[in-house]
Amino acid sequence: MERFGGNAALYERLALKFLDDAHFAALEQALADGDVDAAVREAHTLKGVAGNLSFTALYEAASKVNAALRERDLAEATALMDPARNAHVAVISALSSLRDER
């Protein structure tokens, strides 16, 4: 909340925008295509967005994928996607519930 000046409404609005964020899907596609450069960009952006919104588990998982990709280790990055996928699903599920409660 510190990042958002204690403005819970602003945080909620920005967090809910994450439901439309395409970086995770783009990361999966880049990995499937073997496009390391695109995967690095997507993982880095996903990591940043998750970090800014304090989605800690997703941030940590995306950081590990990003680190592997920076080493150009596509196999390791792909192996690290399961925890990232699980964290992403958890965030999307929580945000969907929040949106549905509104």
C-alpha cells in the first residue's frame, strides 16, 4: 500500500487490470516458440508488474524464470514455469473473486 500512498481504491483498480495482462500468455508462447529474446522481455515485464502489485509468489516465480532466460537456459526456464503457472492461476483466481464481489 505504501507504493500507492495508502490508496486502497487505486491499488484495487490497478490490481484488477492485471486480469487483462497478456504477459504470462506471451511468455508461454515465446517459450513454446523457442524465442529466448521475447521470453526474456515477457518474463522481465511479468516480474515487474507482479512486484509492483506485491503478488509475491508470482514475482518470485517470474524472477526465477527470468534469471534462467538471462542465462539463455530455455530448458531450465521451461522447467520453472510450473510454479509460475500455479502462482499466476492463484493471482487470477483471487482477482476474479474480488472483481465478482464488486
